[in-house]
Amino acid sequence: MDILKEAFALENAKMSGMTTSNRVETSREAKRIILAINEIYKETKDTSLMDVMKRLTAKKKKIDKRLKGRQPDTF
């Protein structure tokens, strides 16, 4: 499965020193991979695919959090 190779490559990719445009591109790529794995999961119900999706989603959330930046405290 080609999509799983992409998923593992993204999962093991180093995130330090990325530019904003690289973060946006990686976030979009993660979303594409997650959705593609989800389509396969719907057919096979393989729990290992769900684990891969969870790990990629966690990584995507970290990237998105970094993209949005810190929200100022409001009083």
C-alpha cells in the first residue's frame, strides 16, 4: 500500500526548523493521507489503520497549533 508508506514517512519526518509554508503544505498532506486511509478503513475495518490515522491526526494537530500561534490572554 503506497499510502501507508507516505503515512510512515510523514510520521517520521522532522518538524523542527520548518517554515510556515512547509507547515501548511505538511498539514494539507497529512489531511489527504488521513482521508485516504479512512476510505480504506471503511472497507477493511483494520484496527491498525485506525492507529495510523490517530498518530497522523495527533501530528497534524501539533502542526496546526503551531500555525495558529499563541492566542493572547483576554481578561
